[in-house]
Amino acid sequence: RTAAWILARRDGKGGFERNSRALDSFGRAPKGVTNAYIVWALAEAEVKGIDAEIAAVTKNAYTAKNPYVQALAVLARLKQDPKSGDGLELAALLEAQRRKDGSFPGAEQSITGSSGRQLDVETTSLAILALLRAGRPAAKLNESVQWLLKQRSGGGFGCTQSTVLALKAVVAYTRASRTTTADGDIIVRVNGNVVARRHFNKGEQGVILVEGLERFLAAGKNDIDLQLDSAMALPFNLDLRYHTTRPASNDDCALRLTTKLGSPECAVGESVPLAVSLRNTTDKGQAMSLARIGIPAGLAAQIWQLKELREKGLIDFYETTPREVIVYFRSLAPKAEKRFTLHLRADIPGAYRGRASCAYLYYNSQTKHWVEPLQAAIGAK
């Protein structure tokens, strides 16, 4: 039924009609990107009767000079015909655009409006999938997979879209090289000292783990060196987790957030105003944007007020966690600033510090602007 709905919106020119109600939305994906993504989705679902759309997307990919669009076109064309000459030729053009570090650059924005590093993650993921479908040996994609794995942070690869595509690429790569093809040794050095050694045999399956490296880390800067002695190449990933009161902000984040408690000292039962400002610093409209506001323990957000802010159009969506209020804006106009005030309820006496607040574009979540944690001292009534 979904496929039928999409097919009913074909424009007869190899593309699909656009939603006229969204023409003024910021962050809207370009037409070529939208068509390519739709055709890929239909091809993966093995929907019949889309030859004209696949041909149009493939033709556009030759001139688009956009690896994101090219990867989608290769995936759709080779799904339709695994031996397609133009599909294999397009795969070669795609492969030629790989950077020295293994990544593939996104030229515009993705279907969800991703930009920056997250666009590169999505583009690289699709390129890996496309080149595997084109018959490239997994070993030739090792650098691309390694680059992709280095982008993992906090249990994901950024936003939902980039995480899903990255996982699809890693799973496809793993299936293509699921067993070791030679014996080998992995040697780990921390600050020049060998701290771990792991031997593996030809034919091993699954992840080769080297754990417990935190015991060898010193305060400050640490150099970690990973050495592989083997006739085969292996992708690797370093899983590092740490805590800090305020992470470093990214200078190229398009948003700026400010938070200020009206009174850091109060008594139980009082209402404490929290002023919030979210600003688009660029001359370009931004797509889905959000602010994650850390609330000190002892203070509580009031759901009725969040509903009121949404009804008044001051925010578009909201959600809460035990220690956060998260507000969303569908889009931000150039240089736009959103201001609102939360009235927090003081519930429990004590001295508290919340988690750091931050703002970022939903589809570029690896680029954030952080502000100092809020602090509150609540006295007994």
C-alpha cells in the first residue's frame, strides 16, 4: 500500500511530485536527492515497474558529481540488474571520489537534511553498500570501514539516519569478510609500551576483542598504537567512554544556546524561572534543531507549561527525561532566535548541579554547542 501511494505520485518524467505545503521549509532535500532516495527504497523493496525512474536517477547521477546520489543510483540500478553496464560504470566513478582517509564526501545534503560530518557518514555508508554490490572485495573497502567506525560516539554514529546507514554498511562488510583468511597477531602499545597481544587463527569468526586498556592510560595525553602482523587487513575500532561536566563545543556549530536561572537560590515550593535562548548564527535556514536543557536535581519541569509553550507556537515539540527537557524546532530561519522561559518547581532541599545543556541540528548531532551546567541551592521551607 505504501509503494502504491508513492507510485501514484510519479511525475511522468522519472521523478516524483513534491509536497507543495513544504515548499517554504528550511532544510528540504534537493529534488535529485529526494528522487534517488525514493527509487533506492522502491528498488530494495523489489517494487516492479520503476524502470523509467531508475533510468532517470542513473542518468542524473552521472552529471550530479554527488557521491551520495551516485551511491543511491548504483544500489538501485544493480538491484534491478546486477550486471548492468551503466551501474558498474557509475560505481567506478563513485569509487574515484573516495578521499585519502577512506571517506566519501557528501556534496549537498542528505534526504533528512544532514550536513557536515553526519552527511559524510551517510554518504560513506551508502558508498560502501554500493561498492560491495558492485563486486568490490571487502579488503578494498577496509579504509572506508575504518573511517566509519571512528565516527562512532555514544553508542551511535550521530543522528538516527546516519546510525542506521552506518550499521547497514558495517553489517554488509562483516558478512563479506566474516572469517579471517590468515593467521595473525594484534599488538597494542600505550605510550610506547606493549600492553596487550592477541593471536588469531585463520578461519576465526566474530569480533576479536582486546579489553582493559584503561588500566594503562595516564593523566593527560596518551598515544595508543595498534599493530597488525598478518597477511590480511582488518578494520578496527577503539571504544572509549569518559565523563566531563562540560564537553568542548564545536566552533562550526550553526546554533548558540544560552540558559539562565532567575534565582540560583530558592526555597521548597517556589517557582524558579529558567530563561532559554536558541539562536541560528548563520545566514542560512536550518532544518530540525533542538536544545537539550539539563535540569538540576531538586528542580522539576512542569509538563503543563511545556504543553502551553507548544500550543502557543514557541516550541514545536518537546520530550522530557529524569534530568532533561528537550525542545525541538522544525526549522530556523536565517539569524533567527527562539526565546522562552521554563518555570521550574523546587521540590527537594539541597545543593545541585545539572548536566551540561547543548544545542545542535538534529541531522548533525556530532556538532554541538555546550553551555555550563545549571546550579541551584534549595532551602527547606
